[in-house]
Amino acid sequence: MKQAVEQLKEQFLNDLQDVYSSDGLQQVRDTYFSRKSGRITLLMRQLGKLSPEERKEAGRLVNELRDFAESLFAERQQALRLQDEARRAESERLDVTLPGRRIKPGSEHPIVRVKQRIEDIFVSMGYSVEDGPEIDTTFYNFDALNIPVGHPARESQDTFYIDSELALRSQTSNIQIHAMQKRRPPIRIIAPGKVFRRDNPDPTHNPMFFQVEGLNVAEGIHMGHLKGTLQIFLEKLFSQSVRLRFRPSYFPFVEPGAETDFSCIFCKAESDCRVCKGVGWIELGGSGMVHPNVLSACGIDPKKYSGFAFGFGIDRMTAMLYGVDDIRNFFSGDLRFLEQF
Ligand code: FA5
């Protein structure tokens, strides 16, 4: 028995010496201490087969071996645990002297910024901000706007059709109709939003761009109200006085209709002006008095009520305000461009 104890002790020491992981520890535990087949357990079981005299001495030896092995095992277990902890602490160590990673704050897109500025100005004049569908039926896109079947504006060369009934709106004027169906006069709304046209991209055209629609319907509204409203709007936007002029123009949903220009705020008609090219006027967009047919289509009595409407492009206005010479830049996704705002 003495020899068997010595041999087992030696093997145990060898095995424990080779242990560097918790898996290895588990293996040693199973090999030597498992209740069913542990080698030290089996040795203890053999004690029962010995005579009482032999058992006394052998029992002492085996018990000593077990106590010795258990305490060595516990030491090794503790050493490995400390080693693991030290390794983990090292791998998670933070070097507080390293320079930080700069967080780049985003900023509002310039078109969003100008859109919000336009909204603020009109809200301060008693208008509310209206939203409407970007995909709309031919009724809202054309019929109710007095754009008859056969009118070029309905052509598929100009409009993105989804099917024969639905199209991406090509102007925000569809929101006039939704607003007049929902509300009764007095109605005072502006409606900024995306519009879509089959235009070839160039420095002043995009197939997707932003417009803002304005509508004011009440008793006794006339062109003077339109002119005064747009003038106050522009003066608030540019923080300086401007003049306004109307050039007769045709839009099926207004009568009379006009292209609306304002005096150049950059040059006062100097010949080399980058913005107005020396003309002295900058185009704002279309406007006019809401056509009686449009009021009627929305159930508003044109004999009692009248209204003005306008619509202009936010992209070109933003380009002018920030000195950008190509509106395609706004949607290029190029951060070097966008970070300037
Ligand atoms: C209209 O869209 C009318 N709905 C405006 C209107 C509303 C008139 C209410 C009367 C009453 P127009 O097609 O001219 O009008 O477009 C208005 C503005 O949109 C233009 O002045 C221009 O600034 C802008 N615009 C037009 N096409 C493009 C384009 N492809 N890319 C960028 N901006 C554009």
C-alpha cells in the first residue's frame, strides 16, 4: 500500500504541474477525486479489504495523501484564478493618456434650415403649417387644380406616374385642395414639401426638390394682400427692404397668375452680380388668385370667398442664400460640402 500511495502521489504531482487552465483542473479533479472512479477514492475503498492491523497504517497513509492532494489542488486552483484575473485586468486596461476620438456633431441640412426659417416667418404672420401626400391621385394632382385632361402638365414626360390614377406630386399645390376640403375659410396655410418632376439634373434643376405652397382664402382677399404678404415675408427672411414685381403668367389653378420677382438683395443691379446677372430682379416663384373653379371643386363659394396662392422652390432659394452655384450639391451626400453649413 505504501508503494501504491507513493506512486499515486508522484503521478498526482506530475499531473497538477501540467495544469494551466480550469479545464485541466477539472480533469485532475475527475481523475483523482471523483466519487465514482477517482484514483484516490478507489484507493480508500481498497482499505476495506485489508486486515485491521494493515488498515490502520494504510488508512493513515491514504488519508495523508488525500489531505496533501486536496490542499495542493486548492492552491493551484487559487493560483490559476489569480492568473486569469490579472490577464483579464491587463486586457481591459484603459490607457487614459491616449488621445480621445473626436465625435463629429451633425448639423441641420441647409434646405431644412431654410424651410424652418420660412415656416417661422409665416407662423408669425398667423399661418399654420400643413402637410400632404407625396403620392396623390390625379384628382388632387390635376383635376381639382383645374388642369384638364390633355394639359401638358399631366404628360408622363413631366410626371412620375405610379399607375394611371396615382403619381408623385409635381408641385405642392395638391395640398391646397386637401386643405380647402378639410377646412372652411378663413384658411391660412403654408405647405413645404418634396416634389418630383422628370427634369434633367442641372445646376438649377433636380428631379426631386422642395417647394413651399402658400394659401390664404377668406372674404375680400385680393392681389394687394398677396403682394404685401410676400414682401413682408422676404423682408423678414433677408432682414432688409425689398421690392416685388409680378409678371403675368399662366397657371391653370390661379387667375390672374404671375411669376413673382423680388429686387436683388446682393447687388442692387450691378452688372457683374453673380445672382441676378445684372438684371436687378430674382425670381421667387409662381403666384396668383385662386381660380374660382378650384374653390368650387373644394366646396367653397367663389362668389363669397377669394384667395391667393403661391409656390416657390426652396432649393434655389437656399442656394441663393448660401452662395451655392449648383443645387445638386445639396443631395450629393458629400460631407465635405454639407459640413460647411
Ligand atoms: C409651380 O410649381 C406652381 N405650383 C407654383 C404656383 C403655386 C403658382 C400657386 C401659382 C399658385 P413652377 O413650375 O414655376 O410653379 O415651380 C415653382 C418653383 O419651383 C420654381 O420657381 C423653381 O424655384 C422651383 N423649381 C421648378 N422646377 C425645379 C427643379 N427641377 N429643380 C429645382 N427647383 C425647381
